[in-house]
Amino acid sequence: MSPRTEKQFQVIREEKKTLIMDVALEHFAKEGYFNTTISHIAKHAGISKGLMYNYFESKEALLSAILKRSIIEIYKYFDINKDGYLTEEEFEFFVRRVFQILKEKKTFWRLLVQILMQKEVREEFLKSFYSSISSPDFVANNPEEQFLNGIFKTMTDYFSRKEKRNVSNYDPYLELNMFFLTIKGFAVTYIYIDIVDEEFYDKTINRIIELYK
């Protein structure tokens, strides 16, 4: 048997990281973030505690990786040609793709929401997210934060352009926040409903697009 290539080792490493994150996600959600230890995760992932630290330096780093993975999975469909300018067609594609992901991976997103409902975890996540947006130096040295910062700027620009359509009493900042609140509200409701009226589901998505496109 020939020795593994560097590419094969990288694939194996990514598969192991994914396994660890999936196990951690389930136990953080069901047993609580602070009640779940690295030893507990390692045991259920079938690896040693020492090996765990080769993948994640701490439990905090593991949680951060899970949260960032979920954000990147959603936003890779945002501004699909990555030119920093969001068209109406790209906006609609993004909204439809977000809800398709929720539909395909309901269990994953349900567990993630359960983690974020834990007060300390939510506060840590929000602190990290908003500090990345407001700190240019931090963003410049972290590719993932550059990615999130770019999304925020592109979405802000999209809603600001709508102001030029002579819509009375239009507030782009308020509209942007209303869009995010609408998306989050419907998403959380959807992932916790086991039986969904697909026609109502489709009509709701169409209405969200109609309101904010």
C-alpha cells in the first residue's frame, strides 16, 4: 500500500473535524454547553482527549467553529458572483436557498438554535459577531471575519439603494433589520414544526421576497 498523500491527509483531517463538530453540536444542544466537557465529546466521537486538542485548542474554539460553519454554509449563496453588488435576482436566489437549506437540514439547525438559546452562548456569539464587524484590524487579519464583514456591507448597500426608488418614509437601516427579523422568525418557527403545509411554506417565502426584494 502506497503512503497517503498530503491531500488525502487533509481530507481525513477535515472528516475528523466534521465528526467532532457534529458530536459536539448534539451534546451542546441536549446537555448544555457548560455541562459538556472536552472529555465527553472525545469519548462520543471515538477519539482520545489528547487528539481532540490537535483539532480544536479549546471548547470555546470548537463552539466558534460550529457557529462559523453554519454561517458560512448559509452565506456561500449570498452575492453568488462575489462582486460585492447584490442584484434583486441574487437577493431572491439567496432567500430561496436559505430556506432550502433549512428544509434539507432541519435537525442540524434545530440543534444549533437550541445552543443559541443558552444565554451565555448567545451573548458570546453576539459579542464575537459584532466585534468582528466593528473592528477593521480584526477583520483584516481574519478571512472569516472579512467574509462576514463583506456580507454586512453588501446587504446594507442593497437596502440603501432601495431608498432611491422614491419610497415614502423609507428607512434602509430599519428595513434591513426587519428583513433579518422576518427571516429569523420564520426560520425558527419552521425548523420546530414537524409537519409543514408546503403550499403555505412556499407562499410565505414568496411573500418575504415580495416585501424586501
